[in-house]
Amino acid sequence: MIKTINPRGAHLIMRGIKKCVGKWKAAILLGGILIGVILISPVKAHANSLSYQPSYEDGIPEDIRIYCELVGSEFQICPEIFEAIAYHESRFIPDVTNNNYYGMMQVDVKVHAQRIEKYGWTKDDMLDAYKNLIVAGDLLHELYLEYGDENPIVLSYYAGNTTAIEYYYKTGQMTGYAKEILELSEKYERLHGK
């Protein structure tokens, strides 16, 4: 989160500095302080600020939408599936963690440690939205190859619920997770004119 100084507070700080060192030195000093704060601020704070900027009426941050398009193209998976999972799992927040689940797509870093290492990355790299999407894309691509283009099965399995696959084969019914992802994906597709 990027913190701001209210104008009154900035004015008081500037007036105090002017008294101590003079007008021009104060301006240079304050400018240097601001540049220093910007340079030492965590990079992920800046990355997060990009991810909170929704694009168009779909509410998907522009950088995330671009990443989903790229990864979807690479793995031949509809980008809206990635967008729907990212929304469901993290509301598009790249650096979210929940126990062993990391990043926007909530990749289980223990279960998928070899998959992450295959790309030369660590679990901390899963807090990068693009890298996280690539690992999730690799997993989903593998599942599509194994189970075919049956979204309910793939999504149920992706959600970590392997019994959902058996349930789907027996009853033909999807899990609530799979239904939600598919409905949201379809909504995104309509909004994107597909």
C-alpha cells in the first residue's frame, strides 16, 4: 500500500525544513527524501498498485488481463478461465498467501514444487502474477491433456478436490467451485466480445 502525506502535513514539513536550511536547500532536500522513499519502497507495492486498476467494465486489472492472454495463448487455454480462477482465488491480488498456497492463482507450493523448480523459480516467485499464471497454466494444460477438454473435471481437480472427478463421472454434476469458475469465465467472454 502506498501511503500519502496530506497537503497540510507536507506544508508543515516543508516550512520546518525551510527554517533550518533555507528555501532552495529545503526544496532539494525534500525532493531527495521523496525520491529516496520511492526508490526504497518495495517493488511489490508498485506491482500491486497496477493490479488494483480495473480495465473496462470487466473489473480485471489491465496487466492481469494481458498476462492471462499471453499465458492462455502459450498453453492453448481460454484466458477467461485464468481470469475467473484468479478472481475467485485472490481477487487479482498477486502477492496473497494462504499457508502453502501462493499468488494470484493460489498455487500450492509444496505440491507443485517440482513444477515451480522446472522454470528455475522458488515459492517466492509465485508472488509474481505472470510467473504464477505460467505455473497454473502448466498445471491446467497437463490436466487438459490427461482428462480432455472437460472443464468441470479439470476445474474440480485444479481446486484440489479429486473426489469431485469421481462424483462428476457418476452424476454428471459439477462442484460449486467448477460452476462458479465456468459462469464467471463465460461472463468475461461475453464482456470481451467472444
